[in-house]
Amino acid sequence: MKQIARPEAAITKRRAFYWVWRFAVLAVICALVAVIIIRAFFVDVFSIRSDSMQSTLNPGQAISVDRRAYDDAEPQRGDVIVFDGRGSFLPYARSSVVDDLVGAFKLSGSSHSYVKRVIGVGGDTVECCSADGRVTVNGEPIDEPYLFNGDAPSDMKFSVEVPAGRVWVMGDHRSVSQDSRSLLGASGGGMISLDRISGRATNIIWPIDQRTEIR
């Protein structure tokens, strides 16, 4: 009994479907790899979820994070940074597998990521408050135009010396911000190690009508 040969049209159609499917899968994989590389080495994206940086940054906004900002330099006073809070803000935190994968690339997508403003760098003495109620760095009162309207520079007194390789950070909305001031007695003293910094926050990118440079 003779076997009936498959129609050539059906074979061609199946091969075409296979190649289209294979191309689509490869395209998705390449796109994901490209996104990871861009976020890990060039520009990351961070979503604002708290009120601690108001009114500079507000919940619901998304910001761009320059991953190369500190490749050849260290953070400067006034910089807004994104960092992994484990070992400082979360001294006893245990990470999940997902957090470890995210942390391997220093991506700012885990529950351990924070955004704050650098007030003091290694070697600085940061204190509050001066005679006129301002934060001082190395004995000099600093101007803070970014403070949330109506907030005092700090509701608590403190005096700290920032070790080399770390930074002292505070939120712009001081009255609600949990920052370095809150962790003076904890491991690391609430000061952020430079190797935990993901990058410098540069721009608000979402919503579109709020796009602006972060200062």
C-alpha cells in the first residue's frame, strides 16, 4: 500500500511557523538581557513609594538612576542617591532569592532599596542643630532649599562623625523620614557604605508632565 506524501504547502507552513516562533523567543530573550545590562551598568529606574523625599520626590513618580555616576568619583553632599539598605537601614535583614539576584546587579528593584539625600561624606562631622536651628557640616550651617515646606531641619539633636567609605543620608521630608538619624544605635549607625549605593538619582521620568531634573 502506497504512503500518501505530505503536501509541500503544509510542510512549508509548519517550517515557517517554527522559525517565526523561534525568532520571537530569541527576540524576547535578547530584549530581557539588554534591559538587564542597561539597568545594571548604565541607567536604572526606581519607583517612589514613600513620602520621605517630598516635595522633591512624590509617591507614584519614577526616577532615572545614573549607574555610572560613582564609577570614578564618590557621592557629594546634596546628591540624591538610591541604595541597598541592608547592613545600615536594615541591619538584620534576610534576603530572598529574588533580592539576591537583584542585588547581584545592584538593581534598585528590591524591597531593600531606598532613596535619600547625602548630607555628610567620609570625614565629615554632621550635627544638629546650630543656634538658628540648622544642620551643620564641619561646624558650618548648611542651606537646605529642598526641605519640605514647614519642616524643621531636624526634630532630634545629633552629632556624628562619618567614617571613610560611608555617607550620612536624610530625607527631604524630615518630619516623616526614617533615615540615618533613626539608626544611630544600630549596626552601621545608619550610615551607608559606598558599595551599597546603586547610583545617583538624576531625573523624574514619570508621570510625563512632571519630568524634570532632580536637584
